[in-house]
Amino acid sequence: MDMSRQVQPSAVDFLVHSLLINTHYIVVRCLKILRFDVMQPLELC
């Protein structure tokens, strides 16, 4: 019982942590793309 209690929370924490990292990466990437679009709209067109 103790093993299952230790494994499940760690797995959940790992999933949440990975989701937070992926979300943060996507947000940062989108912000960089938006900044690039605002800074240099002519070159993209």
C-alpha cells in the first residue's frame, strides 16, 4: 500500500510538471512569434 501511495503522487506530479513546462514553452514561443510579427510585418509579407 505504501508503494502505491508513493508512486501515484510522483507520477501525477511528473505529468503536471511536464504539462506546465510544455505550456510555458508554447506561450513563450507564441509571444516570440507575435513580437516578430509586430516588429517585422513587412519581411513576413
